[in-house]
Amino acid sequence: MGQLWLFGGKGGVGKTTTACSTAIWAAKSGINTLLVSSDPAHSTSDSLDYKLNSTPTPVEGIPNLWGLELDLKDSLDNLMPNLSSAIEKSGTSFSPFMMQNDEINELKDEVSSLDSAQLMLPGLDEALAFDRLLKFVENTDYDLIVFDTAPTGHTIRFLSLPELLEVWTSRALKLFRAMGGIKSMLFGSKQEKAIKEELEKFSKRVAHIRRIISNPDITRFTLVTIPESMGVSETLRAAEQLSEFNIEVNGVVINRLTPRFEHDFLISRREIEDKYVKKIEKHFAGISIAKLELGISDIHGIKLLEEIGLKLHGDHIEFPQDMEINSISENLPIKIRRSKLIKELDDRTIVNLYLPGVVKSDLSLRGEGNLLFVGINNRENIIELNHLVDVDKTSAKFSNNLLKLEVFQPLV
């Protein structure tokens, strides 16, 4: 299971630059890294100067780095069962004496034109982002997932979402029933039940995501800010709100500090900024704080982002090829370990998987040809081996968040 490193803060403070430079630094240090963004403006692609899409895309020139930009509109459209299909199924048993064909067609057109945004409530778009994100967290191909979050206020709304979903579910069902008065009878109790069940499943996934985000073995949250009144105020407020959900802030990045040059204007400006820096240092005593000064150009493209990564995290490391816990980054230190390690022996293959926050009952195992399927919370990881897989001859041991599988080669 990959470990999450979230970068949050007020809009426009440099979250995307910080997240991109961190992902590049980690990948060049030998860590299998996935960079994820939920920004519909595609700012991550702009920052990298490299086109990403809604599936993990290898970033050219940077081994061990993949990137993707989540398509939240598509996720929302797929959240509900297809309403037109529901009407088709219900319509076949609906009495023609109660509704004419042209009326049925009219309702179909009305349903098909329903904008999914009408069902949106604060926090739902972030919930969809985190739901998609969880799919990649549970994928053992990645050691580290760097997430460029929406402005922190959006993340806070997501964290409070489980309490709102029950009300929202009623709102959505009411909207479906109200579309066209008696025409809503077409939906029937069966379709309403299907929609309600889908929403309840989603609510449970949201609650699970919140548990993952608040688990310090899996998730780190770094706040990015600038040395100005509004930026600092929101940063302090965000830290307090995150703590209400048991989410610890592991570090703070103070971005766009004025360089110390002998010029009256610059000296005066830096003196003002230093007051805000001291305020941050006092509030976050004992927490790592990294500082970045303004450069001579805007930051975009792999080369400039790599330079920022070196300033933030120090020289590249050689991440060990083992399952031990290792500390990375000089200025924003976190501890991570590899998600997966495969060792081939003469008569068997040993597969080690790091699965923090997972309980034994969440796991499943099956084989097909030379493919080993390891299920985590009903999502399967596919591991290709160099020999056939016989799960009856596979030993499994799960202890201290580590799953060790010994897959013996079948006798010829």
C-alpha cells in the first residue's frame, strides 16, 4: 500500500509547485511515486510542462514517476445508477392507460438532461477525489502518493462529509421523485432502493477514506503558506481544523520569502515577513518548517521543479531495496517504506507487501496462471510472477502491517 503525502493550503500559495517538486525529488531518489491532482484547471500538467490525463501516466525523463489529474465530473456522473436505464426497465411494466408513450419519452429526455452538478453538496467533489485516490493508495505498485489537494477549506468540507451524506441522500432521492410529479412513479421502489444502496456504499467508502487520512502510518499532511496576513491566518486555522479530525500536520512550507538583499524596500519587506515567520514557528513549535525564497523566474518545467525539490529536501538519496522504515527529506522529514518487494529463489517467490491500516479480514488471495491476485478491501493487486501460482501451496503471514507470501513453484 502506498503512503500518502498531502500538500494543502490557501489557493495560490504554491501547493502545486511544492507537490510537483517533491514528487520529482522522491522519484529521482528511487521511490516509486505517483503525483495526483484534483485541480480541474490542470495546473499540475502546466507546472510539469507535461500532459497528464485521468490515468497514471509515466512522466518522460523521470524514472519511477507517474502522474494523473482526476476527472471529478466523470466520477460524479458514475456515482449513481443510470437513470435512463431505470426508466427503461420500469416503463416495460408500467400501464399505458396511466401514461402515454410521448409522456414517457418526455420524462426520459428530462432525466437525461439532469446535470449531475444539481446533486452536488459542499465536500462531495473532494470525496470523489479521495475515493479515486484511495484506489491508488491500495495499489502496491506505488511507494508514495503525493497529492496536490484543493484549497484546504475544500478538504475540511470533505472531512465533515460523512455527517452530511445522510441528509444529502434524502435530498437526492427527493429530487428524483419530484421530477415530473406522478411521472416519478416510473422509478418505483426497486429503482429508489438501488440508488439508496449505491449512496450508502459511497457513504461507507467516505468514512473509510477519513480513517485512512487520519492514520499517521499512512498519511502525512504538509501545509504550504506565504508570509502574509491572510496566508498565515488560514494556515493556523487549517491546522486547528485538521486536528479536530485527528490529522497531524507533519510540516509547513513558507513560500515566496523576499531574499535578503541590501535594498531599503527589500529589507523593509523582509522585516514584515519575518514577523509572520516567527508567528508560524511559535504556533508549529516542534514541527519541521521549510523556507523557500522568491527566485528570479516563475517555476514550471521539470528542471526548475527539480531545483526546488533539492532546496526543499536536500540531495537525492538512494532509497534502500528493502522493507525497512526509512527517513527521507532533510527539511520535511517523513518515514516511509516500500510498498512491495519481490525476491525470487530457486523453488519459490517471496512477496512482501506493506499494508498499514488493513485488517486480516480485508485480505483475499487467488491465483490464475502466473498471476497472483491480492485483494485489499475488495480491490485486487495483480502481481506477475515467473512461474505458475498455486494458492494451495502458498503460505501467508500477516503481522505488524506486513504481508509475507511464499509462493512455491509447482512440481513439474
